Amino acid sequence: MTEADGMPPARVVVADEQTVVREGIVMLLGLLPGIEVVGAAADGNEAVRLVAELDPDVVLMDLRMPRCDGAEATGRIRSEYPRTQVVVLTTYADDASLFPALKAGARGYLTKDAGGDEIVRAVHSVLSGDAGLSPGIQRRLLERLSEPEPTGPAQETPDGLTARETEVLVLIADGLTNQEIARTLHVSTATVKTHINNLFAKTGLKDRAQAVRYAFGKGLVRPPGG
């Protein structure tokens, strides 16, 4: 799928919170065959807006971003603009990052040590209907598939909370401060505050004490000795 093959280049939007990283990715992609960068976003909300405006083929999506993280943005894009595919390009390869992104609809997942050729392959793989996964991510998925299934019922997130918002809620119930939550999740304090504001709005909670009671009441955490 390159101009040399008689096919137009893949039109790509880059979404990454860090300006230096975002501009570096855009510069790298500009040197690669078969890729045309049509826009760049600093957070998930902006990524969704650019998809609506520009109708790109693929979004290269970071995960840890303010206001709207990559997994949430991926879900919105795949729901509202299903023609556009999403390839995650992130620093993180842990289960808490990988599986929510894939569940949200990402067809590719690369870490930021990927080379230019690997990014091009992933972009064109997802446009061909295949998965664009790095070898390390493929191994992790195979390992996960080989793990025994949990015996208990799957736990649904309440009141439309995203997986990340639920995770923040559980950490609040565990007594962590915003700064401690940020360190635990490897995000900024501002991002934690955004998640808290969002989950409060969705659940009608007004303070952290209510959030703790809510988490216990929904069975997200167990009371001491429970």
C-alpha cells in the first residue's frame, strides 16, 4: 500500500501528550514510505475531533493522556468512526494498559521502541484487516490465552465508568492520595484529577468519602476483614 505500488499513502493522525515525542513521531513518519501524517493531537478528545474532521485511515494512539486517555478515545473512535483504525503506540506493555486498549477496539499495539519499518507494517496490517502487534505483545497475548480462566463471574464496571476510572476509584477506596495514585498509574496528577472529576460526574458522588462507600457498595473492594 504505497504510492510506488499504485496505492495512496495511509493517512495518519498522531496522538501523544508530550509535545517533543509527538513532534518526533510526526517527523519520523514523514520520512517513511506509504505514510502521510494529516494531523496531531495532544489528548484523546482532540484525537476524536481530528478523526471527525479529517477522516484518517489510522490513528497512532498513546494511552496515558489528560482529559481523555487513549483507551477511551479508541473506544469512541471505533464506535463513532469505524472506518478509522487505531494502532496504540505507547511506552507501556503491562496488562492494565494492553487489554483495555484492545478491548476498546485497537487493532495494533506497539511500544515506543518500535522502529519506523515496524510502524509502517502495523499501519498497513490493520488497514488490510490484520492485527498490527509487536512480537512482544503477541507473546503476552499467547501467555494470557494459556492462563486458566477465572472461576468467578466477570465484574462489570458500574455506571458507565471506564476501566481507568474504575481503577482510580479502587485506589481512592484503598486510601491513596492523588499524588500516590499518579505514581501508581505512572500518570500526572492532573490526569488523576480528570479521572476523578469524570467518575464523580458519572456516579453523582461529591467527595472521596462517598467514593469509598460507593466502591464498597459496588463490590469493587472488600472492607477490612471482609
